[in-house]
Amino acid sequence: MTAPIPPTESSAAAEAEEAELPWQRLAKRMLLVHPVTEVVKLAPALLAALVLGTQSDNEIWTLVALAAVLAYALTRWFTTTYRVGPVHVQLRSGLFQRKVLSVPRNRIRSVDVEARVLHRVLGLAVLRVGTGQHAKDGEGFKLDGLDAKQVPALRAALLAGVTTAARRTDTAARREDTTDAVPAASPAPPAQTEIGHWSPSWVRYAPFSLTGLAVVAPVVGLLAQYGAVQWVADSGVVSGGVRSASRLGIPIAIAIGVLALLAVASAAACVRYLLRWGRLRVVDAGATLHQTSGLLTTREVTLDVARLRGATVQESLLLRSVGGAELEAIMTGRLRRQKVLPQAPRREVERVMTYLLGSAAQFTAPLRRHGRAAARRRFTRALGPVLLALVAVAIAAATVHVQWGWWLIAPVLLVAAAALAWDRYCNLGHAVLAPTEPGGARWLITRAGSLSRDRDCIQSAGIVGWTVRRSFFQRRAGVATVCAATAAGKGHYEVVDLPARDAWSLIDSVTPGAGDVWARYS
Amino acid sequence: MAHVTMLDPARRPSPKAKRLWAINAALLWLVPFAAQVVWAILDDNWTTWPHVVVFVASLVLAGLHIGVVPIWRYAVHRWEISDTAVYTKTGWFTQEQRIAPVSRVQTVDTERGPIDRLLGLATVTVTTASAAGAVTITALDQAVADEAVAKLTEIAGRTGEDAT
């Protein structure tokens, strides 16, 4: 069943040879998977058929619908074929509308592998081929249902092109300064170094993000739609709870409610974290990084090192308070922001990032603060809305009676806003890393935020343009926002509220000569 | 670290730019005024204070937008193309200086809206690999725009390297 995989070539002879290659089918076991996925996908229609069947006392409708779905599902296996030639990989599919998808092998930039629960039980995996172009969902090159044993060899053969391409297009963007840290892309088989390894204890960081609430909120919303909230509210536990709450008083009842919500959200966050990131491994295979993760559904993602332009350390206030962080790679191409490590210990993030970027300075370098004007602007922004709201309430209080106890909230709000402003100022900063060796890369590091804080480290070679922006108020305060445009990651990285006179000095120190003929040095 | 200051780009947009911005602003204000007329007709009580206040406020804002902003904007806007980079200064309330090396330029477009055509103007947009890195030179005389595009494409053709 498995044909040998020819090495990459591009010549007329190879193309002729490719046209002669036989088409192969996907794994036979997919005949078991397709019906299940189609039935799940078309569950509402089948349910309607079932209702129709029972109402008309004619069960045949249900059976006809089910048979149609199953037959359609089975045709997917019979109509889908693929072949791996020396020049292209090709996928032919469709029952009525035949479609052939061809991807030139020298354009392949990533090969990702995913296996959902059913696939794993049957020893199957889905292989996705990426070319660095944006593909719509379901439009990309996807071999759904290969024997999992066959996948590593196919993946290595398809990625062999990336290894040589990365060596060929060794432009300034390549990370010269890291060649001593990363084993240079050696000829196949490439050296495999494990650089990140998940540990079950990391799950303690999962509750310190808002993902739990993100999971719980839609579920609660859905239940509320179907009247479950009414049912819960009427149940004995809750009405008993309400009776005891009325004895305790409203503040305590609210506190208990918040605690219960936090407990549920934390549990949900932990479960989600385990399912998505459990058994995470990051492996360096020379020109590519391989990331595998997932407890039930396993994912295997390839990152093309030649497309790496930097990294972001994400530390939300909550995560920071328990010494955790997240790491994201800044890439050009399709996956512009790829999570390398989820919520993990800070020192682990530091270690992986140091390996990835080739030096520890990106993580540890002290940042320059932006001065008094920037601090003042942080305070105006945090305190302004609070003061406005208080004035509005005070005006309203002239006509409506407000209990004096509510005014106790005002100082609390003001102190919280001031603390937030101070933290935002302390976190605001930037640094420029000069090359450690002649011809090495320069780096721009910028950090901002409080409740969520990002430290973005971008390689100067990835920056394609600069903007210095000053609003009316920024001009009055003598500050400016410097924005580095890049094709990677978020697309632009900002240094906010820098003293205006330093703006172009910063730009020149990251990309010398960026000011072109208009720059004046003093 | 040497201290770096930047000169302003040398060239201004076409003098007709002020008229272009004023006309565009006026067209934008047609909608709110039309809405107010409809409101006045439906309400039948157009001399009451909400009508008068809203009308006067929008009259003042429209006057500023049509009369003052184009002059302010014209005083700020500058552009220049050197042998290796394109540099613009734009805006009025929020001002931006944008620079992109020509070696990173991907496409050069010329755009002419209906009002632009009426006045014989054109807008040149220089895009880079980043969505945030596009440099736009607005309100140029047609001949100047053609010359700028020719210069940019000529330089970009000379320096052919990967623009990401």
C-alpha cells in the first residue's frame, strides 16, 4: 500500500515521471471514521428525520436519511486519492465536483500533524501541508487519514525541502548570532534536540488566566437559553442557599458566589490546559522546530526557523504574580504568532527563549523607562474616567438619594486606578540590543501593559519601515510613539510615549541609516 | 548613542490639495445635515432648543472641518523620495512621520477618486510586506504622481531583494 517517497527534484524528466505515478488511497480505516464524523456533523438533520419518522409512524424515513449520510461518508474515501511525486504533492477529491490540489514540493514550508481521539484509537493521523500562504479553512492541503506509522517518514521527506531551502536562502534575516547555540542544519538525518518539555506541575498556572471564564461563560449562556438557570434557581440547593444568604447579608452572598464562579472557572481552565497542552514537547530539528502537544487530540506543528523574526513573552498580571509566563514565536508567513510554551514557569520560558533566539539578553536586558511625561499620561488615562464617573454620580446624587455607604467605593476605585497607572508606567519600556559580534543581528525590545503585559523582541532584519506618531496631546507632553512595521507577528510593534527627541535616535540604533538622507547626527 | 534628528521631507502636496480635502469634508457633512432636515420635518417643531443646539454645533464643527482642517493639514503634509527611501509627514491633530526603505517596497499604486480626477490629482501608495508599513503620498498633481511612480519602480527594480 505504501509507495516509496521520491526525493525532491525539479526537471522536465521528473515531471514526466510524476505523471506516471499511481494515485494512492488514504488509510482503509477511514471507512470507520468518516461515517462517525458525518453523522455528528449532520446530527440536527438526522434528528429532524427521526422526529418526522416517529410522527408519521414510518421509521423508514430515519433509515433512509441515515443510509444516505453513511453512503455519502463512504464515498469520501473512494473519491479521495493522493500521490507524492518528485515535483508536486497532489490531492484529488470530490464526488460530483472533482478537484485536484497540487503543491510544489519546494514550496512546502510546514507539515503539521493532528490526531483527534477517534483517529488515535484507530492509529490514524491527519497530515496538513503548508506553503506559508494564507489558506482558507478547508482549502489547504490535508491528507485526512494516513496510517500513523507512515506519517513520520512522509513528514521528514516533505520537510527535507525546507531544510535545504533554509540553507539556500540564508539572507540577512537568518540568525547569524545563534549559529553557535543551535546545531547548524546538518544533512539528513538532522540532529533532534529537545528544548522544551512539559511537566504536569505546570497545570498550576492554568487558573491564572481568563481562559476558564472563556470556557464557562458560553456554557452558562447556552444553559440560560434553554431555561436551565430557572431550573437551577428553583432547585433546593440554591433556594436553601438564597435563604441562608439572606441571613448572612448581601456582601457575603456575593463573595460566596464569586468564589464558586472562580472555582468552576479554575477547574475548567485546568481541564482545557491539560487537554490542549498536556505532554507538550518542543524539539529542534535544525531548520525546523517541532511542537507536539495534546492529551486526547494530539497536534504536531512545524515552525520554519528561517521565518523566525523574534519572540513575545506574555505575562498577565495574574500569571506574573505566581511567577509564570507564556512564550510566543514571531514568524513571517502563515502562522505569524505561534505559541511555543503555554502558561509555564518563568525560568522555563527564559531557557527556551534563550535557546530559540540565541542569547539570554532578549529576556533579561533591563529596559529604559520613558520618563515623567509618560508617567503623567498613564495617570491621566487611569484616573480620568474614574473622576468623570464620580462627578457624574455626584451630579445624579443631587436629585436621587444615594446611601452614604456607596461613597466608600470611590476611594477604593481611585487607589486601584492609581496603582494600575503606576504599574503600567513601570512596565512601559524599551531596549536595543547591539550586535554581539560584527555583522550580527540587532534587536528591538519593547514592553507595555499591566493586566496583560507583552515583552516583544524583534530582530532588526524583520523591520520593513518606521512610523513616528504624535497626537496633539503627545506633542504638548513632548512624547512620541515609535512604531516598527514588520511582516511578522502582530505586523507592527510600538514603543509608546517615548521622549520625542529620542524617537529617531532609537530608530537609528535599531536599523542604522534608517533616517536615510534626512537624518542629522549630533 | 549619537543623537539623531530628522529634517522634514522637502516637497509639499499640490496647492489644490486644500480644495480636495475641503470638498471631501463637505461631502461627509452632507449626511448629518440631511438627517437633521429629516428630523426637523418629522418633528414639526424645528424652532425648539434641541434642534437649534444640534444645528449650531454641527455648523461650527463642519465649518472647522471644511475651513480650518485643510489649511492645518496642508501646513503639515510633506513628502520626498530619495534614492533609497520614501519619507512622508502627514496628519493634523495626530501627525505621523513614515519612512520605508525602497528595498522593502512591494507594490506602488496610483489611486484617483472622482474628486481627485475633477482636480487633476492622484494619490500614490507604496506598500511593504507589513500591513502597517504602507506609505501614502496624498494629493499630488497627476504629472508629479507619475514621476514619483516612475522613480520608485525604477529604484525598486534596481534593488531586487526579498522584501520580507
